[in-house]
Amino acid sequence: MGLMKSRTYLFLSLLAIVIIIAVYLLKPVFYQSVVSSDLAPEQVKELMGAVGGQPSYTELPSPYTHELYDSELYFTGSALIDVDGDGVDEVFVGGQKGDALLFFQGDHFENRAEAWGLGETDGPGLGSLSLDFDNDGDVDLLVARPADVFYYENTGTTFIKKPLGVSVETTTMPFGLTATDSNGDGLPDLFISTFIHPDAFRLATFNDPTHVGINRFLLNKGGGEFVDITEESGIDFKQNTFLSTFVDLDGDGLQDFVSAPNTDTVKIYRNLGGMKFKALPPQTGFGFWMGLAVGDYDNDGDPDLFFTNTGNTVPESVVRGDLNSEQEIDLKWALLRNDGNFAFTRANDEAGIANFEFAWGAQFADLNLDGREDLIVAQNYKKWPAHRFVKLKGRLLVQGTDGRYLPAGEALGIENPYYGMTPLVTDFNADGMLDLVYINIDGPTRIYLSDGRANNTLFVRLPDDVRSLGAKLVLHKNDGSTMSRWITAGTGLLSDQSAQAVFGLGSDETASKLEVFWPSGKQTVIAEPQLNTVLMLREE
């Protein structure tokens, strides 16, 4: 009898421990459903306030499911790329068991990777970049893989693979890619974010200099020759870094530098000219900065910055790691409102995004075309036990008239309970509505086609080349207000968005003018641009 009581006591004790651990791990999941629950469909309809109704979406079947063969390297790159020059983006996915190149076919997509020379890979595809790298009019592809960065030259019908021979420290690998023309010679220079090899990676390591490597800034000299200008440029910080991008933060015509390091503060560098950069004081605490989006969420004419983080999913006690008592842990997302002249305000509370969950890649996009940029993030961490049992659904946050973001994914039928990597946004069917792609780490690529007219719009496509990188587009409305968009490279997470700018105009049937400020200093002005069309522009 005593033995039975002892066994019963032991069983109940173990059960209690399991329940406590489960509650501890799953608390953020329940927090999502209770505190940060999505809006009801009628609330979304009211919030959208769209002419002709709110946007609706149909999920198209995907021919590609990303599979992992290296369980430690749980990442995948992606890019929107118009490989055939028809004005419609294809979707590149860097796979561990073969890459994908998805072509839109009206009611479905076809994977034509092998036909375009992407069937065989040299390791998992990580950071990806679509860009006319050789300035011949065709959009090329660059893909970071553990062994090197590979340049895929577009011949018009196929890709020819060429390793760039990038040199990084032996303990690290090329990870994220971005580009800029730092010296104005018309050649794309590369910034390569690096990350420690997965077999040596340790979680929450903030202060160990042996656990990081230096990122690389490479000046393109032409003919396949690159010169390392990392140290002389001043962008020489050492940290495992997910991604970086260049964007003119202060409107002086020079492309500044922004980076999302894994275990550090967010990095922002001012471009001083002459390929010299100066670091700004930290704008965040020490966090796990992963995704990066650039947009003008408050429509004040300068680019705001959004970074994802672990959010409320992972307790501080688990991820404080080797931080010392003077180093502030920062686990919330970061929306940095640009107030001009390199002054930033952490706007999480006023924008309503202070208490969301773990997220990877992110993208600003005006999904309902009301002139306010919405926000989409991918979620779920493959190494977090709770996400193996209950997965987050991704976040589609619609911006209200008061500037606050509200969750509306469920009401719009866009949910992604997979290990998401990043969202991509473009218009596949030229209907003037934004379509959405979720790139997933271990699961199908999810493709949502918009099929409901919501407000008037202007789509502007620029050539996907170095002369467009950093361009600022400003649409002047009839009431005197403006909207601004920027062409950047490498945002989201290990991904590249389309070289397009989308302006939602609500019920306005005309606009006063469109201005394009090219990085070269030239300007293009289009008076009364025709709405609900795709405007193709290039620098003259």
C-alpha cells in the first residue's frame, strides 16, 4: 500500500512538473489568442473602409515545399525577381533540397528551377538578391550559401552560375546580402552579413568575441573583381548578423546603413560621403534582431525602421545569456519612427505593437490601399518547444486611422501556421491589388492572390538595377499631402522584395504629381499620373 502511494505521489509530482513546464512554454501562445486576438470580420470591414469593400484573398496551390536536410541550419532565402522581363515577378526560393523558381500561370504556379539552371545547388540557399548585376538589362540573382556567394547571370533563358570567391572568416559563412553604389560608378557594391556556422552556434551569446565574425563590405571594381573596404568604410562591427540594407535616412542623397544583428543592439550608420560611415548611438537594447522592414508608416516623408525580435514568446530568463548587469535586454519588436536628422523614437506603444510574439521576416505594405502602410511578419521558431505543438499564425497588422496596428489576418483569410521565414509582397495578376507570399522554412510556400478591389492605387516599377537602389518616390495628393516610398535591397529576412513602389489613394480618383529622386541626383516628375495602372519608369 505504501509503495502504491509513493508511486502515485511520484506520478502526480511528475505530472505537475509537466503541466508547469507546458504552461510556462505555451503561455505566449495563449497570450496571443487572448490578449492579441485578431479582429472580428465586421471590425476589419469597418477598419478597412474600402471603396468596393475590403480586399479578399484566395490561396493558390504551391508546387514547392521547402524541406530541411540540415536541422541546425533552419533558414531559407528568397527573392522576387522578374527573370523574363515581362513585368511580372517570379518567386525564387533557396532550398536545402533544391531551389525553386515559381512562375505565375493565372490560377497556379509552376516551378521552372531546372529549366533555368537552378536545379543543382551548392548548399542551402540563404540570403538572396535580385539585381541586374552586369547592367545588361536582365535581372540576375545572387545567393549566399555556406561555402560562398554565387552570382547567377541571367542570359534571358537560363542562369549561368559563377562563384564570387567571397572571403569570410573560417568560423562564419555568408548569410544576408544587400547592395548599393557607394562610389557612384554604376557598379553594385555588396555588403555581406555573416553568421557563425550552425555547428558552433550557442544561444544568447552576446559578449564572446570568439562566437562572432566580421561582416564584409565589398567595392565592385568590375570584371568580377571586388576590394574589401569593410575597415576603411567604418562599418566594421563584429556580430552574427541576419541582414542589412542601405537607405537614405536623412534626405541628403547619401545611402545610410541599417543592420539587424542577432545578439546586439540595432546598428545604424550615417553615410558621411566618400565611402565613410559613422555609427549612431544605440537606438535599442540588446536583443535578437532578425527581420527588417523599411517604410513610412506615419507618412511624414522619411523612412521609418521596423525590427522583429523574440517578443513575448521567450522568457527573459532563458535568453539573457552572458549579458552583464549594465547591459539592457530588449526582447520586444522595435518600430523606430524617424523624426529627422537621425533622431529616432521607439514608437511601439503608440503604434500598438508593444506586446506581440516571436517573429522572423517583416514587410510594410498598404494591403487595402488606403494610404497607410500595413505590416506583415512571419513567425515560429523551430527550436522553441512550444511551437512544435501550437504554432503562431503569422501577423497581418492593418494600420487604423489613428496610426495603431490591429491584427486582421484571420478575418482576411491569411494565416500561416508554419515555420515562416519572411513575407514577400507583389502584384502577380496586374489587378492593382497586392498579393502575398509566405516563405516557409519547413513547409509549403504559401501564395495568396488578392481578388477584391479596394481603393485606387498607383503602381510604379523601376528597373531592378543599381541606378534604382535607394531611389525615393513621392506621390503628391490633391489635398497637398504626400506619400513616400523607397527602393531598397535585402529587406525582410534573407530576402529581396520587388523593385516597385505602391501608393494607395483610397477613393481619390486623381493625384497631383509623382516625383522620383534618383540616387544620382536626377529627378523625374510625372504630372497627374494615371491611377490603377502600372507605371514603368527609368532614369533618363
